[in-house]
Amino acid sequence: MWHEILISTIDPLIIDYRPAVSNEHSTLEYIPATRLRGALFEFLDQIAPGVEAAEMFGNPNRLWSPAWPQGESGKAWLPTPKSESRSKVRSVMWYQWDGAALRVRAVSTENNMSVGRHYGRRAHRNSALYAREAICPGQRFCAVADLPISVKTPKPLPLSIGTRRSANGSCTVDIWPLDCFPDPFGKGQGCTAGLPDRSAVVQLVSDAIIPGPSGGYYRGLDSAAFSELAQFDIEVVRAASSSRIVSGWSGLWGLPREAALAIEAGSIWWIRASNSREAQLFGQFVANVASAGLGIRGHEGFGWVVVNPPWINVRAQDSVWKATISDQAEPSPLPPPEPGHPLPGFGKLKPSHTSALIERAKVMAPQILRGGLAPQYCELVQYAKRRDVVWVSEYIAENIKRAEKSEDAGKERKWRDFRNTLALGIPPADDPKLEQERVLFYWVALETELQWLQEREKAGVTVV
């Protein structure tokens, strides 16, 4: 049963795709199916209670796709067709089909600099300055999977994906069943809407690992290769493809997986039957490729194709193809910040309205510090920044109830102290969103006061 999986990032997301051999660490701009399956495996009890992991992930014949980036329209972004690799937009990696043209899209990334430290001495090493690239929070990804049972999440569930998950990788996931074969790119013409003259255009939207007849893997597909795959004569009219080495890591064995040669996503071919007698066989072959993909390891996201994509214009009489591309960029999903606002991130709050919050933070911060709750409090504020104020309040209430049931007076007192110090104690606002913004500002101000008091303690100044 086909399902759609929607992932929304809350924290920066790092998807390493090769061993780090330098001080510069890059990230993939999509989520490989192996990473997605591993993350869902860790949270299987929440996603599908009572289902065994072997039933959900063990069948290699059930296809999974990688999680492609997705925009506000709900359509997945597709890799650049290799037929356009020599155009003036060759540096663009992603496009989105809007029904009339391909529009340029870009995944927002950020680079964070850090200095390596010795884990024993915590001493700086002058030469170890690292640059880590990460996908910015707020990016959405879309994947499809053939699951053995019907799964539907009642609400977005928490998930952790990628590397360095102590500070990155927090996401939410939504899963729901589909009524028909998935169409994540909005192609809208069916799997095998054909071209004249017994021909078809096949574009890879994920890397494909295709075994060759001699025990290796295909670097590209020509007429002989397609004929070998179909077991009858197929002619390649035009082709544009490239290849790369793909590797992986076995978490079960703690060892690297065997490297394989893969044809890259975006590779594209225009193929046709060599003669009219094989037109029916050609149609069956194209339909099978559209539904099952090309090559092996389809359950790991390899081999996904789009057959006869509407964004490729073909003129059969002179063997010309061209992608329909618009130069219009995607509008930013976030409103532009107010220029020169004194409180970045708190646009609805005026400075005159925050003076009482800052004064209360100055009073409460020494109490938190004397109670030894500063580290836990700062951690809760980080959660509030990434999620929301309501989530933290509910989290504290659940811990109080849990401590009451276990009759642990110490834990109950600690969480009640948290609730008391985080309470505003001033009249609430009429607008719920404004109220949450005001509470978050107070918490951030409290965190700032705590950091300032801790610095003073380190300098030998007694905090009253």
C-alpha cells in the first residue's frame, strides 16, 4: 500500500554523504531512503504500534523513495535533467514543475564554524577550524513508500534524522495512505503517457544501481544496455547521463558497506522500439520501468524514474529535446524581517511592553541559580525556541504528574520549581499568539540573565 511521508525540519539538518577528509563538512540536500528508514525504525513504536520491524522494513521488493525537498505547493522538487547540464543554469540542482514550466528552486543551507577541542583537556587546537554545512530549519521533504500495512499518524510525530543529533536533526513526520500510484512531482499524465512513434523519455529522479551482464554495474545506458534490460531491441535516440560511486554504512555490523557504481539522478534517455513488431513489448517494458524503477535496491531509494515527463519537449522529426524552464525563482516562505527592529524575532512586542518582563527576569534568575536549576532551565529554553512554548509547558506538567505517581518528592519539587519560575505572574494578553511570543521573550531574557550571573560567578563575584 502506497503512503506519502512528509518530514518538516525543526533543527538544522546534516546528512553526510562521504567520509570527512578535510575540515569542511558538506550535507546532502535531500534525505536518502536509508536514512529515512533508519529514523522511522527508531520511532516504530510511535508510528506503527505493535508492528514488527521485519514486517515493516524487511521486504526488499517494497519500494521506498528518497525524501525530496518540497515547496509550499506540496509538490516535490526534482533533480536537474542532465539534458540541461550545459545551459546557463547548470549550477541549479532542483526544479519544481508548476504545470507549465520548471521553476528554479534552492534548498536553504547554513554554514557553522567550530573549533576542534581535545576531549580530555578541552584545549583549543589552532589548526582545527571546522566548517559544517546544514539544511536550515523549516525545510520540508516528501517521500513515498510501499508499506505492508495502512499507517496514518494522527498528528505530527517527533523524529531525529542525520548526524550530530545532540544539537541537530530534530524533525516531525506525517504519514498517510494514498489511493493510487504516487505522483510526488505533479506530473499528472499517468505513468506511461506516451510519445508518438513508439518512443518514451525516461528520467531518473534518484540514483540507480543497475547490474551489468559481466558482474559489474552500468556507468550509463546505451542501446545495447537497454536491449539487455528489456530482452529485445531498443534504440537510444538521445542520452544525457553521469555516474558516481555510492557507499554506505551498516549500523548492524558497524562496518562500511560495499561501494557500488550508480547512474546519477537527473540522467535522462529518449528511447524507442527498433521496429513496429515490438511495439507491444516496448509498452510493457516502459510501464514496468515506470512502476518498478530501474536496477536493484529499490527498497533503499535507488532507481526511481519518471516516464515521459511533461517538462521535456520532444520533436521526433529532428530528434530534438528541450526542457521548459522558467527563470522565476521561488518566493521566500518567510516574511522579510523588519529593518532595524530592536528585538529581532519578536516583531509584535514593543520595547515599552517588555520592560516588566526584563525586570521580572532579573528577580527570578538568582533564585534559579541558587536552586541549581540553571543547566536544566537553559535546556528547556532551547526546546522552546525550536518547538513552542505550549510544548514546554505540557512537558513540565507531564513530568509533575509522573513524579506524583512515582511518589518521588524530590523530582516533583524540582518540576514545580520550574513551573513557578517560568510563570509570568502578570495579566495574560488577549491574543494567544502574542501571549506565546511574550512568554518566549521572558524565557529568553531569563536565560540571558542566568548566563550573565554564571559568568560573574566564574569571575569570583558573589551573586546575591
